[in-house]
Amino acid sequence: MANSAARLRKPAEFQAVFDAGRRYPVKHFNAIVATNTLGGPRLGFALSKKIAARAVDRNRIKRQVRESFRHNRARLPALDIVMLGRGGCAKATNADLRLSAQELWKKITA
């Protein structure tokens, strides 16, 4: 699955995850996870301005989680994952964000 195919893009795709998904809380994120039939995992973000007011912070959070996702994608089952930021994630360091994402991947595969 190519990088662009591993993303949730359409509102209907996000809504399907919100409707049928299971929540996995970790330190800096709440993730909603639902199975898909595409044969590989996909990732999407719902980071509000309330959580990270500056666009640069929202983009940094997404970059860190996407990088972690790329490194772990082969180990993940066919799931659609929507990442929701939690309070304080905008102030977290890049290493803390990646650690939180790693924790999430472990929870999902367990």
C-alpha cells in the first residue's frame, strides 16, 4: 500500500471509523480504531485548534505520528485509525509524541 493510500481523506471514511471504532487512549492521543477490508492500515487525524492553537504545532504532531506510523505499518493489521489530540500534546516534545504513538501501536496489536 502506497503512502497516499495509507491515509484517511474523505469525511465518509472518518465517519465510518467514528461510528464503528473502538477507543484506545494513550498519553498524548485518543485513537479510534476500526477494521477495514483494504488489506492494510490507514491513518487519519482530527486535531482541533482547541488542542493545538497554532498550525505549526498541529503539523508537527502529524509529522511525528506519520513517521512512527510509516516505521510500524508493516506490523499493523488492516485497520483505519483516527488520531485525536489530547490536552497538552501541543507542548509535548517530538520524542514524547513518537513514544505515545509507539505505545498506541503496541496496544492495537496486542
